[in-house]
Amino acid sequence: MISKGEFERSACVMVNSNDQMDVEGINTVNGDDWGIYRQLFNEMPCAYALHEIIMGENNVPCDYRFLDVNPAFENIVGLSRDEVVGKSALEIFPHIGSCWVERFGKIALTGQSAQFDNYSLKDGVAHKVKAFCPVPGNFAVTFSDLAESKCMTGIMQKQYQYPFSNMTGAQFLHYVFKVINNVPSLESGFLQVVKMVSSGMQYPSIACSRIIFDDLVFLSDNFEISQCKYVADILVDGVVHGRIEVYYTEELPDVVNGPFLKEEVDLVDCISDYLGRFVERMLVAKDLSIFKTISDKANYGIAVLDMKGTLLYLNEAFATMHGYSLEDVLGGHFLMFYNEEQVPRLKYLRDKVLDEGHFKQECVWHMRKNGSIFPAMLDSHVIFEGDNMPSHLSVMLHDISESKKAEDTLKRAKALEDAANCSKSEFLANVSHELRTPLNSIIGFSEILLDGRCGTLNDVQQKYLQNVFQNGNNLSEIINDILEVSMIEAGKVEASFEKFSIIPVIVEIKDSIMHSLLKKGVSFSYDVDPELPLINADKAKFKHIIYNLLSNAIKFSSEGGSVDIEAKILGWMVHIIIRDDGIGIPKEQLPHLYDTFYQGDGSTKRLYSGTGLGLGLTKKLVSLHEGQMWVESEQGKGTTVHVMLPI
């Protein structure tokens, strides 16, 4: 007798409705449902026979043996099951030619299917046959009498308006299965099934039915709730999402002693199972449709491989970036996109994705159809089966040729910039050193003369020497600023952090700029939060920051103006604000304030002296402390400078 496993494996057979039945999907049934499907096998209108190939010399098929047949086979062929099972074809039908043994042997050994209309087991009678391989070494055939096809077509057309008449339970279940596998949507599937249950099961006790799925409700015709009902849950991925309810017109008979009720309960259970699988299939189809839409429109490559590296799916972008068409590469091996030098890298990435389940942003060189190579960024994930076993790999591929070119260009530009900065810094350091040596002599001897150690000076001499001494000091400060800027840009300056209070520093700086304040009649005030803790900074550089900003504020203040400084806590930073009511800065000049040697008035007749190094150097010193600095100003209304330093 045919086993459940063999019948399930033969479930791929598709036969048209007017002569043979559709047994596709039978492998979704297990357990107690097998009895129903054995009944379906026995009641199939098409003949079914299972055989095994008999091998002769040189391992060549020489005959085949009957393993099982169904009643339809007995009716069409005219031989009973007992007369054929266990016997070879040549014993029963000695007129069968060797060509049929060879053809069926090929099907059993290669797994290929075949269909033909001229196969005859009885003289003068042709049959339409489908032959296939359910398991290696075996083959099965389904067939019907071609002479009866037209007759059957007429009968089916007459029964079209009443498709459920004279159906057995197994035939009805098969019809339901066929319907829900050919509907376009969940709603239409549920609606058809709920109407079929009450009108097609042919049990007088069933009055109506209802399907409830999530927030959807579907009712059969003449629906009316009664107390007697049977309910079967609809499971989707093992979770209850709904139910099918069958209502009765009379009290339910005892389930054990009522065989007709047991059969219809089994059928309702099977239908609910079908509906759950139907929903799962529709959801998968929806997900696949969404994935395909996204994949087809993506501008990066997407591919799916089996665990051996065979390409099962890839989008147009993946094929195009390698110079292939989809037909060229589907079914090929993933290594076709790499030259031999990349194979060790690929093996490493394969081991990595299997160990960790994924990898991201791995750079690999890919090879096009014409042999040229290009850089690509690779992402990959393992796809697991239901038993948590790896079954496939997904691959996402980005062609980074353009970004790689841009990156290389930027690297070259950065190298040139670094070289230019290095040359500039070396030049400034050398020039500053050469200037500093004679300048120190000028400042030193001027100071000696001013002290009167070489004799008394008259007023004119005193005035001129004072100018020489003052301008020498100014030039020395400029040289020191140039050297500090070049050293910071060269990365040769480090901050020596220490804890200190900023109030004494502000007072000290106030004393050093007092002469400038008095000379212009500028008032000065400071407001420091008494709760302000000690700050952690380079004390010398902090002094330089505050001194530069206050000196700038005084320089650009008007006669009799005011300058003030404020310090307060803002989160984990100290916020220092320096304000003046001077000339302000035009809006278009604000973005250039920190440019080295930049001055708002670049003419030789400018009113305010300076080198344009002050704010640029100050900004660099603030950045050295991982702080922030910005300027707010309006022409004619003064300037406010903000400095934020970590506490």
C-alpha cells in the first residue's frame, strides 16, 4: 500500500479539472488528517500507480514493479490491485515496449517529469499520462481515458452552478483548498470559504457559518447565531488570529457516537488549518512583493545566495554594476565577481558572517565582466530556517568608485596642504628667528640708553629712543604671535592644564591694560559668578586669550566708552563674555574674523593698527582647550565675544 510519505512526495502533480484531480499541497497535512487524504487518494477520478525501477545488467533499467494503485486505476485498466501490486510490468503487460521502460527509468533516476497522450495499457485505448519521481528510484503515473474527456467536460459544465452536489467530504476539502490557493486577497478568500462551509458540506444540521479574523468579520448567507456551534481557531505562525464558527439548527449529537459529526468537525479543523496557511502564504507574498519593489528600485546591489554560494536572486543594479544581464548570472557562483587575489579575503568574510551572523561595511574589490575591477562596500547577513539553521546569505553591495576617487583626491590635497603648512611654518620660524636676534639687540640697547647708563639724554633724544623701544616691543609681540600660530598649526603646541581661579587672572590683566584704558578714557568692569569653581586650563594660554580679547575691545572702543567682562557657569563649562560699545563689525566681515592676517580695513591708511593675528590666534588657543568661541556684532553698536571652556 502507498505510504503517507510517498503520497506526500508525489503531491507536485497538477492535472486539469475535467479529467484528473489536483493533489498539490497534500504535504501540508499530517497526523490524523492523513486518513482523509487516504480517502481522497482512493476517490480520485484519475488513475494513480506507484512503481519502482528494476535494474538489469550494467545498471540499466530493464523493467518496473507495481507498488500501489488506486481504485480508479482498477476501473480504467480492468485489473484489481491484488493482480498488479508486487508484479513487474512485463509480467502483466508483455506487449509493453522497451522504450517505455527506458523512459520511465529516466524519470525515476533523474527526477525529471514527463507528459504524453499515447500511453496504452490496454489495446486500442489511449491515456493522457503525467509521470513524475516522488522518491529516487521510483516513479508514479496519473492518467485517464482520453475518450472520456469530452464527456467529463460536459458533466462538469452542467455541475458548475452546483459545484458541491454529490461531493464527499474529501472532495469538498480539496475544493476548498483549491479555492483559497487561487484568490487574490485575504478578504476574498475568507468570504468564499465562509459561504462554502454552510452550503457545501452537505450536512443538514449546519445552518450557517462565520469567520472572524483580527478585526475582520465574514458571514455566510442567512447568518443567525444559535447556541449550538463548533469553533476552530485560525493559527498564523502558531498564534491565534481568528476563528471559524459553524452554527447548527439542532442540538449537537454526542461527538463520540456521532460519526457524521466527527467527520464534519475534522473537515472544519482542516479548513481552519488551511486558512491559517493561506494567511501565512498571503503575508509572505506581500512581504516578497514589497521586497521586490524596494529591491528593483534600489540603486545598490542586492543578492541572495545559498550556503554553497550559488546566486538564487539578484536585482538589476547588482547585475548592471558588474556589466552583466540578470540572465547571465542567475544560477552562477558568487565568486564569478572576484579575481583570484580576492578569494582569501572572501573566505575570511564568509567565516566571519557564519561566526557572527552578519558583517557590515567591508571593502572588497569586485570584478566586472570585462575584467576591470572596482571598489565595493559589502554588507551580509545569514538567513536562518525555522530550525535556526543557516540556509541562505543576503548580500548588499555599494559601488564606491566615485567616493574612493574623491577620497584619494582629498588625501592628495590634504598631503599638499600639510606640506605647504609645514613649509610655511618652517619659513615663519626661520624668519622670526632671524628677526628676533637683531631685534633683541635694538630693544636691549634702547633700554640701556633710556636708563641713562650711557649719559644723560635731552628731551628729543629721550622721545626718539622711547619710540624705538616701544615699537621694538610691539614687533617682538608680533613675531611671538606668528611663531605661536605656526607652532599650533604644526601641532607642536600642547596645553599644560592646572586648576586655578579666574578672578586673580582678570585682575592681573586689568592692571596690564590700565594704561590703554586711561589713555582712551574707557571704563572697565567685571562680573564673575562667586560660585564659579576653579577651572582646569593652561594658565598662560588662558591669560593670552583674555588679554587679546580685552585689548581688542579697548582698541575698537570709542573715547569714553566702556568694556566689561562676565563669567558664569553654564552646565559643565564656564561661559566668558567680553563686551564693548565700539565701532562694531560689518556683517559681511564676520565669517573672516579668524583668518590669519585678516583685517577689516586692509588699507595703508587704516585708523587701527594690528597684524590680523589676534582673533585667529585666540580661536586656536580656545580650540586647544576643546572650547568654543564666537562673535556677535553690529556695525556702530559694539561687539560681544563669547568663550566657552570646560571646567
